Amino acid sequence: MHVTDGHLPFPYGREITGYEIPDLAGTLAKAKAAGASILAGPYAADHRNALSCNPGGYIAEIHDTQK
């Protein structure tokens, strides 16, 4: 098992996990209210996406189920 301490070598940056949710705007509002930062987005790609970071430093990609 290789422990990266939350960082991967260039060009990958930090490890992130993605979550598909039905309501991006509502989820981002709840995340902000809980103290999360929105690092990027929302923006359109294959879906509407955003990157968030919780107060503990956990980074997650969030995208909605609608294209």
C-alpha cells in the first residue's frame, strides 16, 4: 500500500473523489453552509460540475445527474 498523504506527483495534484448528485446548486449551498469552500465551478462539461473542499481539507468533485 502506498500512502500519498493527500498528494500525487505532477501533473495529478491532490487526490479527489467524485460524487454524482441530483441537485448541484442545492448541494453546493449546503456545503457552503457547513463551512466548505467551492474551489471551482459550477461549470459545464459532460455534466454541471464543481470542486469543493471541506474545512478538513477533503477535496471532492461534485456533478449533477443532468446533462
